Amino acid sequence: MLDFVLHLDQHLTTLVEHHGVWVYGLVFAVIFCETGLIIMPFLPGDSLLFITGAIAGSGHLDPWIAGAVIATAALLGDNLNYWIGRRYGTRLFNEHSRWLRREHLARTEAFYAHHGGKMVMLARFVPLVRTFAPFVAGISHMPWPVFTGFSLLGALLWTGLLVSLGYFLGNVPLLRDHLEVIILGVAVVMLLPILFRLLRRRA
């Protein structure tokens, strides 16, 4: 079962053949859990979207419905994670903690006050980080309307890009086999301005 979940993207074609439109619900559940539950960052994200787009390109799924389902799952998952962090996350920071101290929380709040929107949006393209970014945004009490706006933008860009790539280029081996590296490289390039500003400020 664990192998099936971790490699769901590889089994998706078979699932579509046997279960048809029920696959939309399965894709929704995986994306929602990967984004909304901080204990599940290991679930497939980028590759699942790409394969979903490729299957849609073969005519077995509707790309617009698939995109809407995925974007909705990403947005709702982000919000669940945000409110969990906002409600319970600050309890992790106390004077008895060796790693999560109050001064760390203050730095996190300052960072999200200046770069929170960009971080929430760009984190969507980085595996693992996209699971933790909404939780940290909640901990730092980033304003919810601002968070939701950037989360929606990130979800739409992420979904539109990867489902479209799968739809049009799903049979290109180079892109399919190195998808995670390509997406991570794009995200790093987009994050470079923030990193440079942080390094200059620290200097």
C-alpha cells in the first residue's frame, strides 16, 4: 500500500482504465493531503500533475476538470495547513525548546511580513517546502486574505504549468524523467532575488 501511494503517479493510467472519473477524487485527496497535512510531504505532487496532464492529453480525462480539481485541492490544503499552524504552531516555540525559541518565531514573523506572499506562491513549486510553507505562514500570523490570495495564485500557476506540460509534452522522455529537477531549478531561480536581499541585509 505504501509503495502504491508513493508511486501513485505510475499507477494512474491503470486506475483511470478501471475506475474512470473516480480518479479525480483520488487525485484531489492526494494533493489535499500533501499540501494540508504537514506529516505527508512525501506524497507525489509534481509528477502526479504531469502524469494527470499526460493522461488528459490521451483523451482519458478532461484537462479542465482535472486542473480545477487539483487547484481546489491545493488551495483547500494550504488553508487547512495555515490554520493548523496559526492555531497550534506557536506552542512549539517556548523557552524550554532547544531549536524552536521565541526569537526564532520573531524572525519568522519578520521574514513573512516582507516576503510571505512570494514565499507561499513560489513554495508551491518546491517539493517538501510547499507542505511546510502554509504551516509556517500560519505560525507567523500572516494575514489570511493575503495568504489566500498568494496561495490561490501559486495553485493556479502550479496546476496550469504542470498539467499543461503533461498534456502537450507527456511523451517526451527527457522532460518526464527529470521533471522534479527542472521544476526545482525554476523555483530556485525565482527565489534568488529574495536570497540576495536576505544576504545583503545580513551583511
